[in-house]
Amino acid sequence: MPNPQTIKNEQSVLVLQGGGALGAYQAGAYECLAGNMGGVDWVAGISIGSINAAIIAGNTPDLRLARLRQFWERVTSGKVTTSMFNSGWISALVNEASAAATTLTGVPGFFDLRFPPASVMPPGTPGAISFYDTSALRNTLQELIDFRLINEGDVRLSVGAVNVTTGNMTWFDSNLCCIGPEHIMASAALPPGFPAIEINGEHYWDGGLVSNTPLQYVLDTPDIQDDLCIFQIDLFNARGALPNSVWQVEAREKEIRFSSRTRLNTDMMQRLQLERDALRRLYDKLPTELRNDPETEALLSSNRNPRITIAHLIYRQSRYERGSRDYEFSRSSMENHWAAGHTDAQKTLNNPAWKRRQASHDRVQVYDLSAA
């Protein structure tokens, strides 16, 4: 629907971090954004973020939420629930039991425990390279996603994976190559749980091993001319309290490792903008002969200066969640994560600072309003 917050010639971008079962938070945030901000032009994801991104890009607007809901209900079916418990410590125990069930059986429509186990399989055999088989994910992706639409439609899709042999990050972008189920599976192939995915003779693991957020890829893409409105939807919070138990240590370590220094990226972008502004002011002071110098023109021609607005949404764990929360696939936790994403997105859109963003003369604006 039309929205007065929309700016002409501004691309709407979703940047979706990895985080396993926490990915329902992104689905809830998208539900709110789709209802308030209209369409999306570009979705970029890592790991579970790549799955959510592919479902959004690979469906028409009228089907996206239904397909997201279908995926998240499928992967959380049959799990224990915490909805009947009000006590924090009981809920924590039930969540841990749910996570344990995931490790012992897998997740419907996502991955299955290998049998015989990988530890007893001969090296070099398919069953020896991962604890789980992700064939079920391929079937789910093919059922819920129209890959023809991804490659021929209007929504750009970018997903990141790591080349196993080179250790380098690789980006699969629908503007640059044909995207299939294997590209999404590669982005979500976190070892040693999941096997590497082969694409054109190369093998790939989860992009979160190098960077758990696609933000830098979006900001560095050279063909961007329009302004960008980026919703950075993170599943791990870089900031947190000092842990006081081994369980909290596990959770905090995972937050630090997978938050991928998102704020460092946004701070760097703001510093680059200050340098661009200084360069432009210096150019205006140059005499004509220096302005027309080929080296000066080359410097300015590569100095893209789109208006960039970043709204940062971060999932903040509940008091009964532990380090297993990214592989705890109970239905009640999924619903809680979904609701939290919707709430945080609505807080951002309703915040007066966000509503006034068009009045700012800054070329780069970063908002973190959902915790307010």
C-alpha cells in the first residue's frame, strides 16, 4: 500500500542475518514491514536469512507471508511447547529438551540425523562429512519457492556462502547468476552439522563462517545508483551483560561470534560519507584546470553518493533462552520470535525519529529504535 514514509527513487532492502531457529523473528518483522511499507526491491541473506530471503523473492507479494508461515510451521511441527508454563526456569528446561530433541532427530522439512552416524562412516563417503542430511531442505525449497520468479522477477536476491577450499566468501546474486535451491542450501550449510553443497565443481559452507550479515555486500555493490532504505534484521546482539554461568558463557560467545560487527559496518559507512563530503567540498574549491584533470574526474566518478538509511532491528533473547536458542525449534518459541520481530518493526516505524527521517540532510542515517 502507498506510504507517506516512502521516498521517490529509494530502493527498499532487507538484510537478513543467520541464526537458525531465531529466523522466525525476521519473518515477523517482514510481516509488519510488508503491511506498512509496501514492496521490497532487494533481499540479501546469510544462512537462515537466505532461506527467508529466497521465500520472499521467490513468491508474488500475495503469497510471501503464507509461504513464510508454511515454512516456519513445518520446521517447528511436533516439537515440545512452553506455552503451558509460566515459570522461567521450567520454560528454560523445556526449551533445552526441545533443543536436545532437535540434535537427536533433526527438523521436519529441514534436516535429518544420519544413520549410521558420521563418526563411524569411512572418510570420503557422503555420510562421513556431516552429522545431518539436508535433502529434506531441498524438497522444501522447491515446494515453497518459485526459482523462475527469483531469476526473472523484480526482486533482487543475494545470498552468501564460503568456498570450502579457498576460505573466501562468495556471493550468489540473481542480478549476476541463475539462482537455484543449491545456492540457498550452500548459504545455510553450517558445518559440521550440514554437508558442503557442490556448485559448478566447487563446495560451499554457510556464509556465517566469514560474515553473518550481508550488509557490507549491499553497501559495496558498485551498480547502486538509487538511494537505499535498508532494514538490517539481526538475530544476535553484539551487546550483552557479563555472563555468570557456563550456560550464559555459551550464549554470549555465540552472540559475539555471529553478530558480525554490524555496528562496525554502519560506523564505517558514516565515516566514509564524511570523507565523501570533504572530497566534494575540496573539489568545489579547485580551479577549473584541476577540476578537469582526468585523475580528479576519475576520483569523483567512482565516488558514489546515494542517500542510505539503515533501520537496525535486533532480536533480544528472552530470560529463559540459553545458548541452544538457535537450534530450539519448538512451535511456541517460533511464535514468540515471530511476534517479537513484528513488534520491533512496528516500534521502529512508529518512532517519531523514523517518521522525520526525510527531513534530515545527512546522506547516511542509522536508526536503532526497536529497543526504545
